[in-house]
Amino acid sequence: MKIRPLTIEGAWEITPVQHGDDRGTFLEWYRFDHLAAAVGHPLDLAQANLSTSARGVVRGVHFADVPPGQAKYVTCVSGAVLDVVVDIRVGSPTFGQWEAVPLDDVDRRAVYLGEGLGHAFCALTEGATVAYLCSSTYRPGHEHGVHPLDPALAITWPVGAPSLSPKDAAAPSLAQAREAGLLPSYETCRDYVKTMRHFDDTQSSGVDD
């Protein structure tokens, strides 16, 4: 697989190598060793989520308190979405910036975003199904959101009128979330990542034909 860092520190795009024949296709959509070699530490899996969305639905921008935060490894297993990583870390050189990666069931790309980053996506097809691996479990009261249509973020959503959940529609703007002390600190996020054990690159895996 190819792992490419995004312009926002702590986020990567992963493109797997697909092996196809008349039987179908095989690919490794997640490899903990390759990811850890790029990120600098393993992704400790604590929870796996699956969501389906109608076309035009926008979910996010979501994030969790750091520590421990919630790193995510996201892919679209059916249909297509536009996945968006938002830097909401106060003090970051790219604070308030975002980057989008198309995820679909053709190229089978994935996105990894580290602790402290905001995450959102827009469904481009009916029944778009997104699977994401998480480094921590859901913790009520420690998960927050920023309004995905905040003009200050100016995310270019590829639909005319995004459909939002009541919770996302009531989320604060980036400025309001910062004023309320909800946003993580860039330094806190970096210090937390440094405490994670480093990956020992001693494992390998082959392709199952």
C-alpha cells in the first residue's frame, strides 16, 4: 500500500494495492505495521464503527478530548464519500485548515487521522457505507463537534444543501468552540502522541491468493 501524508500534520491517505482476477478482488485495506511505520506508533484498536448515509448527508465535524482523543482509520466499503480532515488544534500552524480525500469502493483508499483532529464526511451516493477503526471507545461528554457549515472553515461540500443531524446542526462554530475551551491544544496533542510506544518493525504478511 502507498501511504501519503496530508498537508495537515497527523493525517495520512492510504491507497491499497488491489489484486484482481476473474474471481474478484483482494486487498489489504488495513496493515497495522505499515501504518505504524509511517505514523510512528501503532493504532491501538478499541472500537469499530459502521455507518450508512443517504446522498447529501454530512456527518461531523467531530473530535474527542485529548487525552486520550480518538484516532481514526476510515474507508468507504460501499458507494462514495468525500472525507474531510480539519485541524482544530489550537496553536497548530494549520489551525482552521482542512483537506478532503475522496473515498469509494473503487480505489478503496483510506484516511488515518490522529488524536485531536476533526473529522467529517459527505455521502456522494445513496447508501454510502463508511467503516472506521478507532483508538478509543465512545465517551459521552468527551466528544464534541464544530458546525460543518461554519463560514470560517469554508469547507467546500459537493452538495447544494447538506443534510445534517440535529446535533451537528446545533454544533458551535470554530470560534465559539475555541472560546468555550472545547478545542484541543496542539502542544497537548503532540505531547500525548510522544508518550505512545514506538513501533517495532519486525512483522510481515503476504497476500492470500
